[in-house]
Amino acid sequence: MYGKAFAPEYQGALTTLSVNSSLTDVLAAGTEQLRAAERAGERTEAARSGLAVAEAHRRLGQVADADRAWKASYRTAREAGDGAAMAWALWSGGTLARQRGAFPLAWRLLRLAAELGGESGDIVVRGYSLAGMAETGRIQGDYEAVTTLHEQLLAEARKRGEARHTVWALEGIAQIHRNTGAYDTAYALFEEAAGIAAGAEDRRGHAWALRGLADIVSVRDGDSERALELLTEAEASCRAMKLSGALAYNHKMRGNVLYRAERYAEARDVYAQALAEFEEMSEPRGRALSRLGLAKSLARLGRDPDETAAELDELADLLDGIGLRHARQMVERARTELGLAPARVGAEAAR
């Protein structure tokens, strides 16, 4: 039913790159082709090579370089009058904005990308942009608004036999079910995603699916050893492809698994590692979630309750500012779990 996964963001002379290509290899090939296209005055090729450069920088956690690259790709595509290439550049910029926690900007850029993709007749960039909007809403916790869009995109991907996009949609829907307590449904969806990704040789999608399975196995079954095995398998793919962001989230999940198993000292160390990784790539969502896990671990290891409460207050304000509804609720659950008083009156009044 599904063919081998491919990476439509690798365009022009770079279509030979695999979805599993190391990002350092993608960056090197993209930069070389971009310079060649610029020397030859081939603007469309330059725009499409620049897209691969932008995506490699983004996935490597090199935010400033990614920001410059997608904007340059967009400008070059506009000069060439290539609407589809403009849409792809906007998609890259919107995805980067989401990664940086700039959700209003992400919505704006992805919506523009979807509209431009539709106008230019590129159904793939339109689908990717709509998927980006759905993922942005899901990350913010606005499940009611984006569940239908996830399901619509899943149906479209299945119809076209697009393995990579099918895997993405399944994982997104699974995450919604996981976050609303439907663990069995979430597990089945992550399991299906893992199977499709493995068959299509989509190592990135497979790694994310394994992470989701590890989460369910840990929280539902209490099987920390199996969860850690799944995360170790996923980490191998992340390292092979140089997926900095996915690797950091893998480590954050490892911290979650260890914390649930009451292995607090190990959890502390892994959360601290994930926090450093997120800080290096300027990723505010992952940074805040790692800080939350670290704060909980330190509390279990004897940290002064007042210090923990103060940090949770700070994290609550931070998550509110980013716009993460689900994560904000996690802070309140942490207070209850640790036996701390509700949020300070001043902070609540200020919201």
C-alpha cells in the first residue's frame, strides 16, 4: 500500500537525497548546490537548494542559520516568480517559528504557505503546510480545533499512499489520545505508525513512533525497562541522522520514564542533559518541559519545597507566555503530586 518514504523538501538537483540522509550531508550537498546555482544565475534552483539548507540547519538546531536560509530561499523564489518554491520557503519558516515557540508567527507563515501552495498547484506543500498548522494547534493543546484536520490529512495521505505523511498524521492523532488519557488507542496508532515507517524506511518517523510507544509502555504498563529499550533503539536513528531536536526530546522522554520508575537521580541527570541540548538549539518548549522534569526530580531528592514552588511559579508564567495549554496543566499537576500549595495569588491575578 505504501511506497518508500521520500523527502519532498529536497528538491531540484537534491531529489536524490534520501529521507534518511544525515543532516550534515544534506547541509553540505545543499550548500554546494546553492552556490553553484547562484553562480549560474539559476534562481529557481537556488531557491529550492536553499530550502534544503534551511531545513538541515533547522533540524540541526541551528536556529539563526535556518532563519537566514529560509528567508533567502523565499526572496530568491519570489524573484524567480516561483510560487511553489515561495510556499515551501514559507513552510520552512513557519516550522522554524513553531520550533522556536513563536506560535502566532508559525500560524501566519503556515497559513500563507498553504494558500500559496494551493494557488500554485503544489498539493504536497499545501498538505505539509496544513499539517504544520495542525501540529502547531496540537502542541498548543487546542485538540478540539485540530483533531479533524489531523484526520482529514491522514485520509488524504492514505489515499495517495504517502508513507511519511501517513506516519506523521497517525503520530499526531496518537499524541492527542495519549494526552487525553486514551492510552490503548494511542498505543495502537503509534504501533501502526511504527510499522508503516519501518516498511517505508522512514527512520525519522520510526524514531518518533518508538518514542510514543515508550511513553505509553511507561505510563500505562509501568514497564520502564521495555520503555528504555524502545528509546535506545530510537536514539540510534536520531544519532545516525544527526536529528538534534528529536534526540533532545528522546532524552526528555527518557527522563520521564526514569522519573515514573522512581529512579530520581538518574532522571535528574537525563533531564539536565536534555535541558542543555534544548538550550543549545534555543528551543523554548523543550527547555521548559525539561526544567519541569528536573524540578520534580530535585524535589524528590530533597530540594527545599519553597524553591520548587518558586520554580513552578516561574515555569507556569513561562508556559503561559509561550501558549502551551497542555504543558501549563502539567505544572499544576506537579504541584499536587509534590504536595505543594496552589499557585501564588499574585501570579494567578496577573493572568
